[in-house]
Amino acid sequence: MKQQKQFTCQDIEHEGEDIQGFCLNLGCQDSKPQFCLQCGVDPMKHSNCKKDLKGFGYISSFITKFNQNILDLTTQLDKSFVQVKQKYEEFSKQLEKIKLQLLKISQYLNQQDYNQMKENLQLIKEGYQYLNNQEEIKKQNQIGTQLINIKQMIEAWDLNKIQQQTQYIDHQSILQQGLQLLNQQKWQQANELLIKNIKNLEKQLSFAKFFQSISLIEMNQTGIGINMRDQAKKINSNLFKDLLDYSDQELKQNPQNAFILIAKSYALNDEKQFQLAIQQCDKVLLEEPQNIHALYRKCFSLFDLKEYEQAIQCIDKALISNSKYSIGLSMKGVSLEKLQFCLFFFNKQQKPILNQFFSLLFT
Ligand SMILES: [Zn+2]
Ligand SMILES: [Zn+2]
């Protein structure tokens, strides 16, 4: 009590006034957090955080409340740790058991003891379905179900994914923070935060429009698709640079993501990195040689490299799968036109070789 008496307001005009409490606003701009009754009504003090001036009584009950919250969180964390630990032990045992069984079976195989192998074939059958037809696994496949459960738990604990989810929440909370600042009439800070939020949203919107443009073009709605792509570029003048960053991030999670690989090729092509763009398409074509979207984009980059013959060969593969693929047909059209244009000039200088060249190309 004696000490509290000594804690008086430093403001000369408020001499001797007892301090009532503290300002709890994290963004408070005032030099001193403590306030007396006169500070509380002074419009020059804590002007943006009057509602956060809290008396010692309030602070005391707040500490109790905050402490309870921390205790609850500790209990939840402990509980979830016990659960995870149980699951971890259970799953480790299951994996160990499978390993031992596999060892036994391969011993039977080495000893050509096919009867014993037959006795244990269930495990191999279940594993075979797990590795080849995961989507068909039902409860009856015990090993398969166990392994899927284990994978799911690992995924649930994947820290990268948790961080991604938090990033998503951040978008929402930026808007919330903005509203709070507006309520506190911190116009400048609110403005800066909202600019950041709008930029993020514009980036998301430009990606959505760009991806939509791709699906429209792939559905032969080329005109609307190209229009949509122009809209995406208008919203975000940095579209392809952002797309490159985005696809690199996504590919870190899953390097085989075919659509993202092709999306990256668009971005690289825009940066005039044609060879690298082709490499992305080739990665997809290695797995799916008939991916017509990848064939079209590879053709597009070959065209930009002025490799018209190769561009035609490439788009022809796509047109075999879908002879009505309209963007493919127009790519073939412009490539043929360019090729003939080149041949025309070639003609003037080297007529004899030209005939040979023609016969090679068009027979
Ligand atoms: Zn004061
Ligand atoms: Zn304050």
C-alpha cells in the first residue's frame, strides 16, 4: 500500500495524483504506460487507446483469467501429446510386426518353401493392394488400413502444412486487425495494413482468373479464356513473377504436381526462359506422354524459340488425342505459316537443297 502511494503521476500538471493503472494497448504511442485520473480524461494522452487504460483491479483479474487460459492450453497440449505418443507406439509396433513378417516370408521364398509362403500370402496381397491400388483399400485390408492411418498421422503432423494453414488464417486476421485500427481511428496504420491485404487478395484473384483462363482454353473456349488471362494481368502486373514464386513453393511440397509444372512453364516462358519452360513440360510428358496441355505449352515455347518444325511435331501429338483442340490447331496454323515464310527466303538462296528439305518434311 505504501509503495502504491509513492507511484504518482510524473506529469507536472497532475502532481501528486495517484496512478490508477496501465495502458494495455500493444501499439500505444505514449511514452508512459501508467495513467492517473487526469491522464484518463486528457484528450492528448493515449488518444487512440483510451479504452485500453485498465485499472489495477481489472489487471489483477485479467492476470487470473490469462493464467487460466494458459493452464487450459497446457492441459490440452499434454492430452494431445499422450494421444500422439500412444498412436506413435501403436504404429511403431505395427510397422515392426510387418517388417518381421516380411523377413520371414522372404526366408520361405529363399528356401523355396512355397507352402509356407502360401500360408502367409495375405500380407503380400494386402501390401500389393496398398502399393498399387490405394483407393480400393477397405477395412478388410488390415495392413493397408494400418499403413494409411500411419500416413495420415504423419501428414497431420506435417509442420509445413500447418504453416500453410496459418498463412491462410493470416489473410483473415489482417482484415480483423485493420478493422480494429479503424475503430481506434489509427487511419494511417489501418491504411497501410489494408493496402497489404488488398495486394494479397489481388494476387489471389489474379491467380484464380489465370487458372480459370487455362481451363476455359482447354475446353476450347479460347476467346473467353484469353480475355480472362488479360484480366488477370490487369489485376496483377506482376502476375508471372508471382506465379513463378508460387509454383516453386508448391513444387517444394510436391515436385510431381503436373498442373503446377505446366503453370511454371507459363511463367518461365513469359520471362523468355524458353528452354526452362520446355523442361517443365517435359517433366510432365515423361509421366504422361499424351498430356495435351503440356504438349501445347511445349509447342508454344518451341515456337518462341523459332523451332517451327519441332513445334509442329509437338502439337501434332496433341492433335492425335484431340483433333478439335482449338488452341492446338491455331498453334499449328501459325507455326506452319512461319515455317513456310522461312522456306520462302531459303528458296531464293538455296533452291536445290530446298526440294530435298521439302520432301523430308512433307512425305
Ligand atoms: Zn496524470
Ligand atoms: Zn496508451
